[in-house]
Amino acid sequence: MAIDAKLVKELREKTGAGMMDCKKALTETDGNIDKAIDLLREKGIAKAAKKSDRIAAEGLAQIKVAGNAAVIAEVNSETDFVAKNELFTNLIDTILNHLIEAKPASVEESLDQPLQGAGQTLGETINEAIAKIGEKISLRRFQIVEKADNEVFGAYLHMGGRIAVLTKLAGQDEEAAKDIAMHVAAVNPRYATTDQVSQEEIAHEKEVLTQQALNEGKPANIVEKMVEGRLNKFLQEICLVEQPFVKDPDQKVKKFLSDKGLAIQTFVRYEVGEGMEKRSENFAEEVQAQLKN
């Protein structure tokens, strides 16, 4: 029977399972949503869905390079302990291999794509791992970067994947590209070059700095020069090429690159859990919560 999209949506909202999982379950149960829920539970997918409201802010960020393509991805778990589990690290390898082969446009698209030679989707594979490991696991984000033959990737993992950085440089020096990735991991610039900073952001910062100077009681005739100096300092703090190079603070990153005939094209920096709410309950509260369940 044809399955109504609204029914798929309802089942997805009730269970947290993937779209394809819901559609298959409804097809197998002739559109009976209660039986479909039972079927998802039997397959272990509902077990995964029960964990959907938990906070998964641990995990790993990893990188895979294959020829002229590279992917950086963050996969989250609930605890740091699970992030070191072999099942979890194997799952990340599977995810990275799929992303770099299938090149999906979004996380949602990737989860509904079939894994090559696996007979199931990426989402189903993740749910399978959740059922085995017993924690919420999610592919939070990824970015695929492609390069030309005259460009080079640099990859760096800090603390095994707590921070991951992928750089792309014009040139052929892979070691230097890795050094720049290490710098980005340590200093966390927001932009590669000053050209990437929008005029709106510069105007806003200039307005703030001007008001700061006026509030300090500085004469109006020197405020402009003060603001210019502080604005330059602001740009140096947020732009990669203007920063002192971590391996040689006596020179800026742009000098390091220039001396090697290189130029930064782009970088991607992922820090696990950044911007996410972390679990704050203590151990006693966690035990009590489990007893109530």
C-alpha cells in the first residue's frame, strides 16, 4: 500500500527513527502506526529513539583524505568513555568513508543514503551502533573539501580528535599545511584573511571601538587614530594570516606562507561539543534518575 507522508512524519516524531526506517516499518505493517512502533522497537531502532532527548556533547572529530577530496566530520556520543570504544571509532571510519564516496549535501541526506555493500542506510547503521553501545550517537556535522592538483591538504587532530582542523593551501608543501592546521587548532582564528571579514562586521566593530574611546574621555581629534589602531589589532586577532605563527611567534603566518610560496585557501576547524549544552547532572542525580525509570 502507498504510505502517506504525514503518517511517516508522525511515526518519525513519535520514535525519532529515520525517515526510511519509518517508511519501511509502516509498509511492513500496512500503515498501522502502533505496530510500526513495535516493529522499530524489535529492530532496536526504538531503543535508539528513546535516547534521542539525551545530550550527546562528547565524541570525536575526524578527517579523511582521499586524493583530491577530504572530509572533516564530528560524531557525538554522550560520554568520553564511549568515544574511545572500538565500536564507536569503527563507526566513524564507516561514516567518513561513506561521506567521501557519496558526497551528500547535508547530514539529513547522508542518513537516508544506502551504504555501499551494506544493504542498509547510514542512519540504520548508526542506529544499530546505538543499540549495541547503549548511548545516543549522532553525526552532528561534516564538510567536504575538494582541491586542485596544485593545492595541498593539511590535517591535524588534537587530543586524538577533540579538535580537528583541515586546511587547503595553494602549493605543494604538506608539512607546512599541517603546521597551519596545528596553528588553527591552537589559536582558533575566525577567518583566513582580512578580505573575508564583512564590511558590516568591520563597521560594527569600529562603532564599538569609537564609543569605547569616547567613554575613556579621549579628545575627539585623536579618537580616529586610536580606533584605527585598535581595529587593526582586532583584525590581527581574528584573521589567520595576521596572527603570530605558533611555531615561530616572531613572524606572522602570512610571512611563513610567503617564504614557502604558499597561500591559504580555506580551513575548517571542529571542536567537539562547541556550542552545545553539556550535561550538568552529578553522579548521584544520575543514579536517582535511573532508579525512577
